Amino acid sequence: MPTQIQVMNRYVPGDPVVGAAITFDHDNEDVKTPRTAANGFVTVSTEGLSDGNHVVRITPRYTSDLQVGPDIAEDLAVSVTRMFRSLEVGITVLKGKVQAVNSLPGQQSRGTVAAGTNPVRVLLQPMYHRSPHQNPNFRTHEKITLIVVHQTAGSTNIGGTLTWFENQQANPNDNVSSNYVVSAEANPQVVKVVQDTSRAWHAGGPGQTWWGEADVNNFAIGIELSHKAKTPWPDAQVGALIGLLEMLLNAYPSIKRHRIVGHTDVLLIDRDCPGLEFDWAALEKFGLGMVPNGGAISLDDAYGGFFRLRPTGHLRKNDRDTLRVWGGGNPWPASPAVAGAGGAVIDTVSGNPIRELQTDLQDIGYFAPSDGNFDARTEFAVMMFQKHFFSGSRRTLIHASDRGKVDQVTAEFIKRVRP
């Protein structure tokens, strides 16, 4: 008797795979090969199959054996919205009727099968799940100069993320996307959502900057990690991210290895993304991201010698170079040059420590003024720096009460990270 096969998206319930070819026992496709209809169903003839075990191969209309990365989907037309892995499944036939269906070894990352023999239900691994929330063909390869890492925060459901990126939201501000999504499975999978040369909507609007460049979406690739906020990060998922980053760096020499940042780094609003649990040090081991240079450094001459004089002090909000107020206290004595005119030697802060701090933050990439006034914008830049470098395995290096203020540990890291 004829057998029905239904082929669906592994991650998104109700999303059929259209136009997939069904062949048996490694037969070649031809014009007569049955293909799935708009609902993902196809009827195939199993009456002519001998009793015993057979292999069914499901070949999507758009597929590839390559890893998901820069080479996937870049040449597809806007009208093409899906790519899936091909999959082979085993069936057992008796008198033309399918008796059992089973997954085959080595096929786990390509898809799976659900219960049932008529219809046989097959779930394919998506490779490309196009989001309409983008600007297609927006840029050349050379214009891609930054990678921004995100977390979904709400849950680890990659299917929910793909659906959110695809559908029109009630609030237009929620119509977002990224270039890639990485699942949180034991064997994490990568799905492309927006082509690399298209502009994804993942890092806010023109107010979001990095290294003085406005509108990060214009020049950045966004990677969304399916991860629930405030929970540990699976090593396998971080490993999948590292593999994807290496592919992107190899494909786009315009992205320098230090230009891999988190969503928090480029935002001008307070948000934990990819979160304080994310361990940037795990990426730094592979030379990825803003890697601090060497070990501890001397701050004797940095920031006007403030930390030599106040090792446990903090540069903080409302400090001002013009008023000679540093550390949140009273004005310091006159500079050594002025004091020395009268023959006295006064051990005091010199120069413009706040302006030096602001310049360092700007050189790293953060948005900060250059006026020598530790204002709310400077405080915010310090806080974002700390969220990046004092997360994961380094989270306990500073106290929670020190965030937004520059203690000696923060100052050392700023100097180590500064190009």
C-alpha cells in the first residue's frame, strides 16, 4: 500500500519542508522522484520494496553538507527562505507496508524521526531560516568589521527564537533578527537567519556605537545564543560559538580578532547581554575578542598616580579634573610643579586622570566623553567595560558595589586591554 511521508522543520512546529525529494536505497533523483507538497506531505510507493530493511533519503530542494557559516545561503535569492540538511532514515518493510522507522548512525545532526509508520514523520535540521527583518544585500564583505554576541535570555528554545525573528510582532520595535542563532543542545547546531552581506536588526539603531562608528548594525554580524539568562553556559555551546567565530574571521579579513564584543558593549542602555555568566576568558584563550595583554601592570604613573597614592581608592562619578577632585572626596593639593615653586614637595595627583580614563575607554571602543568630568556617560562606559571583563570566571575580581567605579583592578584591566 502507498505510504505517506511528512517532512517538517525540526525546530519549528508546523513549518513544512517543501519540495524535498524522497528516494530509496540510494537511487538517483529524476523528474519522477516524488517531492513533498506545500504541507510537507508526499505519498510514495512502497509496494515494490522487498521485505526487510531499506534506506529512505530525504533531500531538500536547498541543502548543503558544509558547516553553517559564511558559505551557506549567501547566493540564495530573497524568495528562498529555507535550507535544510538532507537525512537518511531506516525503514523495515513487510509486504509493501512500513513496519518500523529508525534513525541511522551518523545522522543525528541532520534530523530525526518521530513515532508512526504511516505517515512516516521526519524532522529535518534547518540550516537557513530567513528572517524578513533585515536589509538585503546591504554591504560588501569589506564593510563587515565587527561581531556582536547576544543571548536570547528568555529561554533555550531555538525554535521560539527562529519564529520570533520570522514573524511580524505587534510592537514594531520587536521586529529583530541576527545573522546566526546557536542552539543549546548537547550537540549544538548553528542556523543562519540573515545573510552575512545583509544588515540584521540586532544591535539597536544609530545610537549604538563602537569605536566611534554609529549604527552597529551597518557593519556588524550578530550571533544569537539560545540561552536562559542567569544560568550556566554549556561548554559545548561556547565551543560551537568559537568554531563559528573562526569561520567568520577566515572569511572576512576585515574583522580583526579583537573586534568581537557583546551586545552590552555597544549599547547605550543598561542590559546584561550575553550576561555576567558568560565567560569571555574562554574565547580569549583562542585569541578571540578583546584580550587583555600580559599580567598585572604598575599603575604608579597612570591616572596621575592616583592608585599609587590611594591603592584602595576609586575614581568615581562627579570626579573632575578641573576641580582637582578625584576619589569622591575634597580637592587635592596643587600639582607638584606648582607646589615645588615654594620649595615644598607635595605628594599629590597630577595631570588629568579622568580625561586619561575617558581616552582609554574610547581607544578600547566604548562611548565616553573627553571632558575630564566623570559624569553619567563615563560611569556607564565603565560599567559596560566591567560587565564584559568581570563576568564568568572573572566575576568575583571586583565587588558588586564597585561596578561603575574604577578601582585598582578595573584600572589595571583597562590599561591591559587598551590597544
